[in-house]
Amino acid sequence: MAKCAICEKSAHFGNAVSHSHRRSNKMWKANVKSVKIIVNGAAKKTYVCTSCLRSGKVERA
């Protein structure tokens, strides 16, 4: 489950293109970490992406 609980960022899909221009399916996963955050005054363990952690949208417990 690579989905951020704050910004809903998740995996997205596209094509991996080789040097000979052959295409295959590719998936980019969000950089999601399992962290303890403070939600409504209580500590809760959720998945949060690193961009939300760095920007200060989340207060760690």
C-alpha cells in the first residue's frame, strides 16, 4: 500500500522505453514511510510520503 494518508499521493503508471524504443509497462511508487504522527491529540501509525514529512504538514509523535 504505497499511498500517503495526507495528500493521497500513490503509484502512477507509464511506459519504460528502452534504447531500441521498445516499450514495457512501468510503475512509479510514491516514497512512502510508515511513521507515528499526532492525529487529534493521539499518536497514530500511518503511511506518509516524504514530501509531506519535509514540508511540515505532519507532526511526528
